[in-house]
Amino acid sequence: MTAVAEESRPAGTYPGWQWPAGLGTSGLRWGAPAPAASAAVADAPPAEPAGEPAAEPESGPPEPAPAGNAGAARAEEGPPGGESGLHIPELYCPDAERDDPALGDVVNERLVDWAAEVGIFTGRLERLRSHRFGHLFMLAHPGCDDPETLLVAARCGLAEWAVDDHWVDEGEDTDPQLLAPRLAMAHAVVDPVRLPPRYMPEFEKVVQREPVLRAFRSALGHLSTIASPVQVARLRHELAVMFVGYGQEAQWRSSGRRPAVWEYLLHRYENAFYPCMALIDPVDGYELPAHECADARVRRVYLYAGVANVLLNDIYSMHKEDPTDTNLPTVIAAEENCSLQEAIYRAAEIHDEMMHTVEAECAALAALGSPQLRRYVRGLWNWMGGSKRWHATSPRYHGGS
């Protein structure tokens, strides 16, 4: 990446270019625009980076509807409400680049078989199958056609979801006071602990009787077959941060405290889809160079994209969540003293504003960086599109138990 360490420049500026932010910046996109969806919605022309070869043709998302009163602007958009009666608006996000249902089914079936093998979701395997987690990874990694490679990512993702579905929301005992010691054990599996020989068997007994721990051990073992040690270490880092976020959420649950909106958004920098997103390059068969992965400009786009995508999860999951749960719409409703529906529209505005910034900054990174970085930001954009398609269609959020 060009001149990554030039700290003497003003923050956020680089030769001939300044970080764009907020609404109205989507014209800075990389790749060729797709045909307009309608006469009223047209893509802006792509920005051609100076001195760089043109990127492979890539479709950007359509321009959003004109901003205005959130409730009025969104009343005509999106799918009808579910059993909750809440309306989920259309969100500014790319769609999936590839949808191969047959490939998704293969990954899904193998994922359910693996869950049965390690013991997670026992008694809930049919429901797990119906949620089509395998389709999420097929959609999110359109550059990979190999079901076994996609299954590697899917195992890691399902182990992460198992923390929530076994220790937080469901399971035999979801007491938030138990979460911290459980997460400590999970971290000892993810970043393998070494104890003096006389004590190691006691730890192994805990692992063998806890399915979530077995899932993490198995998933990381499979990951090492396609990822470099550096890439595996990146996932370990993201999992450790996610565990911190789970601990923060447990404190809210045990105390009954509702966080402020700013605090909740900060929390989503810790508890998001980063462990899944960390596998973008190994699944596609390359490695983002360490100096670019760690570059502050790359990191801040990656983190902002992760927050935006998990806010999409907050919005799409409103049909299944308890109104007392902690998510962006519920904290907005409490802080702004508005209805839950109004809060959903406000959350959608926040998501969309973040996505415009991510779109523009991905374009800038593609122009400034190496071929691997150009490939990576395309993969990041595709991951968000695949995640959006899955959230919009999975029975986990639409009619499934």
C-alpha cells in the first residue's frame, strides 16, 4: 500500500485524496456500475484510480432513496412485517454476487453433520438445518466453489454462534454469571493453553464434556488446513475481542441496565461478525499482506463494515427478538422515547449512513493498495452482500422457530 506510514500528513488525508464520509459519497466506487434498477434509481459512474489498472467489473449497490423523514421515506419499502407486526425497511447494502442453492445445501448438510459429531445443538439439529447456515457462507464467499473450503468457514462461524445459542440465549443454564468462566475456557481452547502436565488432564475433562469447547477446537483444527499461521492468529484475535463483548453484554443482563446508544455502538465494535470476516482471504485462497491488514486505514474500514453488518443483523432479527433484548432499535427506543417501529427506521438510517462511508472508503483502498488489498475489499463488499441476502431470507429470522 502506498506510503502507509506517512504520519506527518493531517489525519485522514493522503496525496490527491481525502477520506470521504457520510451520505452522498457513493460516487466513489470501484468497478463498473450495474444497470439502473429503475428510471428513478441510477448508479453514479465509477471513480477511475490514477495510475492503477482497472479493477474487474463489479456492481455497486443502487443509490438510496432521497433522505427525509425516516418513517415516511421507508413506509413503502421492504418486505412485509412478520408475526411481530414490525416493518423491516430496505437497507442500503449490496446484494449477493452469487447464489448457488445446490452448493449451499451441500455445505449446510455437512455442517449439520459436523454439529452432531461435536455435540452442539443436540435436540435442535432440524431447526439448525432449517436456518441454512451453510447458505450464509456460500453467499458470503462467491469466489470459492469448493464445499469443503466453505465448510471450514462455516464450522468456525457455527462454533461462534453456539456461544450465543448455548450460553447466552438458550441452553440448560444461561445465567450471565456463568458466562465469564465459560468464555475463559473457550479462549483457552481457541489459543491453546499449556498447563503443567499434572494439571492438563483436568482442563481436558472440561473440554470433553462441553460441546461448545469441542466445536471451537475442531473448527480451528480444520481452519489450519487452509489458512496460514498468521491468518489463524487473526481469527484468534477477533474471537478474543468477541469474548470481551459477550462479557459486556452479560453485565447489562445481570444488572438490568440498558446502555446508551453510543455505548451500544461501541459494544458492536467488539461483538460483531469479525471472526467470520477474518476468513475472507483464506477462503478465497490468498493472504492479505500483514502490513496492509494492520494499516489503520484498512482496519478502520473493516471495523466500520463489521459494525454496519451486525446492525443489519439487529434490524432483521427484530421479528424474533424479545422486546426487552438489547439491540440498536431497543436502545434507540429507550433513549429517544419513541416507538419500536420508529427506532427501527432510525437504526436503518444509521446503518445506511455507515454503508455509504464503507462504500466510498473501499473504493479508495482499492485505488491505493496492492492487488491483494483490491481483492480483499471486493471480498469484504461481497461478504456484506451475502450476509444481507442470508439475513433477508433465512428462516432463523423469517418464520423459523
